[in-house]
Amino acid sequence: MGIAKEVVQHPEDLIPLAKLVVASKKIKMQLPAEPHWGFAYSMLQNVSRSFALVIQQLGPELRNAVCVFYLVLRALDTVEDDTSIPVDIKVPILLGFHEHIYDRDWHFSCGTNAYKVLMDKFHFVAVAFLELSKSHQEAIEDITMRMGAGMAKFICKEVETVAEYNEYCHYVAGLVGLGLSKLFHASRLERLAPDSLSNSMGLFLQKTNIIRDYLEDINEIPKSRMFWPRHIWSKYANKLEDLKHEENSLKAVQCLNDMVTDALAHVQDCLEYLSDLKDPAIFRFCAIPQIMAIGTLALCYNNAEVFRGVVKMRRGKK
Ligand SMILES: *[C@@H]1O[C@H](CO)[C@@H](O)[C@H](O)[C@H]1NC(C)=O
């Protein structure tokens, strides 16, 4: 195993990797002229600036597939997140989403801000999807179907055990890892990675965000769902909200460290996944978010600030 062992034995090698993160932010983006592709890349910038930057690492064919994949999943996410949609309306949309992407006329209005625009102009995403190769379309369809079914299963369900936490993260993020591996393979640029490693790539990023965003999520109005598993936080507090109060600082940090330790269990798989990649552009695309996540977790560990404000890495900071 190439870089996994190397990074452990020579942690200073993380610095050139961190430089990639900085370099990627300097790349200028041009929007394609066709309206659907122009919409897709402009929307990508509006819903995730950082993803819009890393995606520029990829060659044009794979980049288009990954862009559409991301927008389809964000649209699915918008449906899942919109608490104003009654469950009996929401569930069939989640379950049927993988069919709607083939339909230029399908439309469902929900969400807010950029996500509302994404939903209202979803036909552009469908048109872009239909221009992808068959193998890319099939990979996106399969993952969209499985994610929609997983979201439907977890609707109105609290995350209790660590096994449920892993299962939920599998649906919303592990499947993204599986899908990307399928897209890389369909482009004939990589061997197909084992599902367990692809899953870990997604779980590590998702768990890092769930940890970092504790305060933002707990203070959200209307109340957003929380994904810290009860079996972890109940060792430290009676209610998850109690962790944000100053007087519970000690217990809160112990709980945080428990959560970080759980997330770190995925790092070995992530390094193994990265060390098996052959294509340098795909390597950069995959490595940048993982390096950012490792840095974010290092910043969160033992840090009571997670319960006071947003802990974010500054640009160019190691
Ligand atoms: C993205 O945001 C910019 C700036 O607010 C806006 O001009 C543009 O229309 C948005 N793109 C899409 C596809 O909505």
C-alpha cells in the first residue's frame, strides 16, 4: 500500500497534498455555452463552491457525469430536507426519483434559495443527464434509486445506535462514494474499487460534517434533524442540546472526542482507496476533500469551540 503507509511514516508528505487544496482554489471556471450545461455548472457553484472547484480537476467527459450526479443527489436531498412536504407526498418522490431523471418534463417545486432554482429548473439537469453515456447514466440511476429508498426508510427515524448512524451515512454519503467509483470505472480510468472502501470515503466526509456542524444544526429553525447517534451522546448528556451549554463543556468535549474517534476509524480505508487510484486527476479530485476532512477533524478534536461557533479551516492553513 503506497501512500497509506507513507503518510503514516512521513506525515510531512501531507503538506504537498495540502498545497493541492490551495492550488485547486486558484483555478478559474468558465461556464459552457449550451444552456443546460451552463445551468449545471453555474448551479454547482451556487450549491457547493468547494465541490465546483475540485470537480475542475477532472477531464471533460467524467466531469460532466460527476456534475450531473452531484446535482441529481442535491435535488433528492432537497426533497428529503423540505419539512413542509407531507410524508405521503415525499416518500413516492424519493422512491421514484431515479425515474424522473429520464423525464425532461418532470418537475416538483420545493426547497429554498439556490435549491428552489435547482428544483424549478430540474429539466436542465434531466437534459444534461440524457446526454451522458449509457454506462454513466446507469451508475447514476442505480445510486439515485438506492439513496432515495434509504432516505425513505430513515424518514421520521432518529439515529439511535452506531450501526444506524453508519447505515444512514451509507445512504446519504457512502453511496456517493460507490457511485463515483462506478463513474471512474465506466470512464475506463480506474479499476472498480471494493464497495467497502468507496463507502468509507463517503462516511468519513459525512461524519466530519456531522461533527463540525453540531451547533449550526442544533440551532436551526425550523428544527433540523440531528445525526449524532444517541448511543454515543447519551453517555455524556441527557439531551443532545445540553452539550452546547457552557456548564457541560467537559462532558461535551468528551462526547466530541468519542465522535471524532468513531470517524477516524474510516481513515485507513480512505488512504487505501486513494493509494489504489491510477489517474492523477482522479487522485486529486478524491484526495482534496479527504485532506480537508482530516484537517477539520484535527481542528475539532478536544476543541470546545465546536459547541460555541463554526470551526472552519482557513485557506492555506496546514
Ligand atoms: C448562481 O448565482 C448567481 C449569483 O447570485 C446567479 O446570477 C446565477 O443565476 C445563479 N445560477 C443559477 C443556475 O441559478
